[in-house]
Amino acid sequence: MNLRITSLVCAFFVLVVLLTGCMRNLKSETILIPDSEEEDAGLSDSQPFVVKTIYRLPLSNEKSSYGWSGAQTVDRVSTIGLAHERFAPPYSESEKLPVLTDDASIQADGLSPAGGYVSGYSSTRDGLSLWIISLTDHGKKLVQTVQFSRLGTGRLMWSGTDDYVSYVGMDDNGDYIGVYDTKLGTQKHYSIPDWNRSYSIQSVMISGDGRNVCIMKEENGYSGLLIGSWQGDHFEQQYEHRISHDTRPAWLSNDQAAFVGTDDTLFVYDLRTAEINVLHDRVGSFALSSDRKWIAFTTDQVAIKAAKLQGHNVLQEQTIYRGLLPTALDWSPDGSRLLVLGRKPYETSSSQAAPAIEAQDSGPLIIQFQ
């Protein structure tokens, strides 16, 4: 009996010694089990938009236009006086640049998409004079003096590039859309057959090759989009769709136009095939990167998302910022940063009304990605 007990005790101590040795070689390890095979693709693929830094530009007391002038620099031009300044990382201070023009009658209307020009206007006895001014050499060009027309905004409207700027004019032959080529310094007038005078033109977006065009119209309180092409001296419509008030269309390619419908669906229309496809079913406003690989968009009042564009698919969308009511989204030329203009929301409530979101001015944001 004593021999059996002694044997059991010895066996116990041998087992303890063996387990202790094994424990010394064990390492603590956390194993993550993905919800799906797609999430196991790796960080670089599944999370292409990792926010590195968020910069806030100083809030200006002047009404101004903002836009990218380089891969990392943002320019601001004041509407009155055309004061010009440039922000570079870390964007807390600006470089004061010479005033763009000494003509006090000209008011700035907006920067061109590639940051080469600022558009402006001045009132004269003959109508409205429309100008573009170079941000590099301050060269000033009078595009046209147009008579006031109830059919258009009376302002210059940039296409998706710096190559073309358009306007609505009226002469002895009637109303027309004027298109100015900034590279050649030439312009053409296009008529719209059967133009219904009950609507006004709010914006004109010309494709990169200058052949196709999107026309935003306002009619009886509703916004509509006409998609077509220039044919000779007139616009030939191919497709029409009612759209959201708050967004502008964009060219996904020279033949494909993206726009948001009244139900917040992001569509793309292909002029070659006359087909329409859905890119996303819940979009407020959106912006495409210059290479058309990325899209930034809003899905509710205060959420900004970014995603990858592949064909007619919006992939790997991620929320990159919350807490701002965006009025404009603008990618940097290399797609590494996103300029966000908007207003900061805050909630107010009363005993008679449900809580509502109001807004207060906020300085522009620059979101930098890794």
C-alpha cells in the first residue's frame, strides 16, 4: 500500500515538472476570426481610407471661395476685393499673396476645379461682364458681357476641369449657352431646340473631351438634369432625370455621367449604351477624385464617407468624419486629402417642438489619409 502511494506521488511530481516546462514555452496570442472571407483580405485592402490627420483652417469673416492649388496647398479668394492667400501644412496660417486685380467692380464667384483660375463678374450698363483671372500671373480675361436673362444664373459655370467654362447668354437670335475654351481662347454658342422658357439653367457640366454635356435646370421648384451632346451649333438631349437640389452631376468618364436622384440614389448614365446603373442607394452629396478611383459622399446630415470606385461598384466604404453639414467636398489632385466645406450642427429643442438640427459656421477641414 505504501509502495503504491509513493509511486502515485512520484508520478504527480513528474507531471508537474513536465507541465511547468511546457508553460515556459507558451506565448499569449489573440486570434481574430473575421465575419467573412472578404474582411480577411488585409488592412490595406479592407481599409483603404485610414485617417492620418484632420486639419482645421482658420475661419474667415469674409465670404470666400476655396480650392486646391497643388497636392497639399489650398487657396482662398475673397468674394469682395479678391484678396488671395495660400494655406500649406499644417494649415494654421496662410501666405498672403498679391490681390488678384485692382478692379474693385469685379466680385469673385468661384475657383476652377484644378485651381488655375478664379471666375468673377461685374455689373455694367450693358449687362453682366464675366471674367476669368489666372491665379499664377493674374492675367484677366473678359469672357463675355451678357444681357440679363431669366433663363440662367448669369454667372460662369466651370466644367469638371479648367478647360471649359460656360454661361447662359441672350442676343438678337435668342437665348444660348456659351462655352469658352480657356486653352484656345475661343468660344462657341449653342442653342437648345424647343427650350421651354418655364425653366432656367442652373449649371452646365462639360465632359473632359468637350463633346458631352450635363445641364441642370430649375422648373416650378424642381431640379432636373438633361444629359446629351453638342451637335453642330445646338444641344441634343439624350436623357432626362429629376435630381436632388443639393448636388451637382459629375463625369465618371467622358461618356458616363453620375448624379443623385430625388430619392438619394446615386446613378450613372452611359451615353454610349443609353443604360442607367445604380452606384449607391443612399447618397446626399458626392465628389469624385481626379483619377475617378475614389468617391467621397454623405449618407446623412453629418456623416462623410469615402469609398473605392471600381466599374459601377462602390466598394469598401468607410466613415471618415462626423459632425459637419457639408456644403462642398473636394479631393486634392493626388487623392491623398479631402477638403470639406460646411457648417457645424448643434441641437436645439423646445417644449413645443421636437429637437432640430441647426448649424453654425465652421472653418474648412482638410482630412489627410495615410
